[in-house]
Amino acid sequence: MKTQSELSVLIEGILQKARESWGGDIGDERATVVKELLSNVLPNWSEKLGISELDILKAIEKNRPINV
């Protein structure tokens, strides 16, 4: 499914940014925390709002004020 593929690519990009934000173990830990957060929040918000996980994540990324 294209939407799932787009979502996976977007999530991986976010995780890569988290890894690169700090070197070594700290960056890896940040990526792990971000992945856990997204895996918990996106399905819940999608269900409650009736919006796809991809659309939610695109909106978050579009409105994120800083590149962290």
C-alpha cells in the first residue's frame, strides 16, 4: 500500500534526524524514544480523529517550528 510506504519513509526520516541530533548512544536513544512515541500516538490519534496516520504525521512535520 502506497500510504503505508509513505508513512514508513516519513517515520524513518524522522528517526534518522533524531539519531543525527546527537552523536553515538544518545542519538540512538533519542530515535528509540521517538519511535515509541510515534507508535503509541499515531494509531490513537488516527482512530480518535478519523484521519490517517500519514496525514497526521505530515501535519506535525509541516508545522514543526524547528528541525529537531
